[in-house]
Amino acid sequence: MGADRTRARNEAAPRRGSDPWKVAFAVLLVVSLICVVTWVLLGSRLLVVRDVAVTGLDRVPREEVVAAVAVDTGTPLIRVDLDRGRERAESLDLVESARVTRGWPATLDVEVVERRPLLAVRVGEEYRLVDGDGVRIEDSPTRPGTHPLVRVTGEIEGNDAVRAAADIVEGAPDSLIAQIQLIDATDTEQITVELGNGSLVEWGLAQGAEDKSEVLRVLMREHPPEEGRVYDVGTPDLAIVR
């Protein structure tokens, strides 16, 4: 009997389900929030580009980078094509690479890595400082004392010989770079390096600059440089002095 009465009460009690008004209100709230966020990002003046911050500059004027990125003040940050802005910044001759990011709430950040001079090339009566790709950084009427002179044939920019000489400079220690007067890379398989003390290094291929530099350091310690001395480090394991 007790079980029958309990079952009867349960059957008589109204079933409670989801309140359709609450569901509708929740959906309306979510839609409203999405609309507000979309409006703030795309349609309002709250999150728009008000400034372009450029870092990493030395030779390149800030105005050139800003002009190259070409993002108008007032453009919603969310709409800025970051990859396109990076490509435009990297189109500048003296920019090696760039990174464009959004600096919320109102700044477009551009980080620039400029090309840096590694070598000097004789051009007529002047000298041209170039990077590893042979791109002109600046010209000088006198020979720069801080960068080795390189001898190549053909066009300077995009020249494989310039790249090979730059690989040597980037891989060798500063103590050796300071002694280099000339890198003759007219034959990239038989590169020679002239030192300021009158000795010559038969370098061979540009590869293995660190190993060859270490072998050369040992050879120069055991056989001090002098006029006419030749160090052959083309094959580091079989290096010789003559």
C-alpha cells in the first residue's frame, strides 16, 4: 500500500523540464556577447592601429619601415595582414628579416633585423661594404679596416663566391678575422686567405670554418707567421706548413 501511494504521488507531481525562457535567454546572451566582441574587434575605434612601433633599427630610417608595412592608422588590429606586413618590411634593401605582431590594444609591433656588413669589395676607386648575399650596405672612399677585403668575379649581389667568403668570416674567430687582409674567392673550391703578416692560408672550400680556424691557430702557434709562409688547412686532418 505504501509503495502504491508513493507511486501515485510521483505520477501526480508535475514533471520539471528545461525552462524554454531560460534557454532562450542564455542563447540570446551568448549571441549578444559574440556581437559585442565582433563589434569591438572590427567596428569600434577601441582596438585600432594608433601607432607602429619599430625596433632593431640602425641604418634604416623608421619612416621607411612604417611606409613599407603600409598599415593606415585607424585600421582594426584584427584586420592587419601580419604576413603581408612582414613581406613588405623585408622588401627593403637593408632589412634581412622582420616580424610583425599585434600589440594590443592599439600598437602594431615591427621587429627588424638589419643586414650587417661582413666584407669589403673593391669597386672602381672605392670600397663597398656588403653582407653575405652581396647586398650593398654602404660605400667608403677608403678601405675599411674592420672588414676583410674579398676578391670575386662577376656581379657582387647574389654571388656564390661572396657567400663562401662570408661563411668563412662568420665561422672564424674574431682573433683570426682581425688578421685577414684579403679573401680570394675567385675559385670557390680553392679559396685562399692572405694575412696581414705576409703569410698565406690555403683554405680550400668555405665549409668547416670553425675546424679549419682551430687547426690554423695551432699551426700558427707552432710555426709563427712570417712573410711567404703558407698554411694549408684545406683538409684539416692533413694540414701542413711550408
